Amino acid sequence: MRIPSEEILRFIIREVLQESKVPSQTELAVLVNQKLKKVDSSYSVSEKRVRLAALHTPGVRITTSTKKGRLPKKCPSCDHSLRKIYTKNLKGKKLLVRLSCGKCGYAGKESRWEPQRYVFELKKNHRPISLPGSH
């Protein structure tokens, strides 16, 4: 098993997403691995690596739906620090109402902190990219 470079992985992710939006991390990993096998049959990547590469791929939008779970210390999608948004109740007690990540767009609210599903798509008006040396 070989691990593709980040550059190749990002190119394949964009290629997959040009065909249609992908409604889950698992499905994206399957589609990316299928295309990678056509490039080199020994290439393979995990779901987490595909998600993290998609986060750093220009033109890719990731939407996260959440479910009830424990309050995270770092972003559960990308391990970046989280911004906490508070409000006060009628007694003046400070309550955490929302968490957000400035890096990947993760947002948790109302005790729904744990990622449940990721949806991957290309942003509108994206520019296609090509692999270096493949002009």
C-alpha cells in the first residue's frame, strides 16, 4: 500500500466533486480510492485523510451536521481551536450556545457538538486545477 501525495489527493478530490456533490465522508473516500487505483493500484487513503485533504483543497465546501455529544476541546473536524459563543439567561448565568471553527466551518449548537455527517461539494465559480507537469 502506498500513500499518494497531498497534491495528487487534492486533485482527485476535486475531480470526484466535479461530477456531483458527495453526501458522506465514507462515500467520498470510496470514490477517491477508486480514482486513485486507476492512477496507481497500490494507492490507498483513509476516510479521515480524505476529509482533512478536502478541508485544505481550494474550492471545496464541507457542510457538517451534528448530533448530541460531549463538548469538544478542539474542532472535531480539523483539530483547530474553537470559538465559543455565550449568552446569559434571565438570572445572569453565562450559557454556551454555539461553537464554531474559523478554519473548516464546523458549527455546533444546543448540545449538538458531535459531527454526524459531512457533505462535500465544489463551491460555485471554482476554477479547475491540473496536476503539475500535465499541461
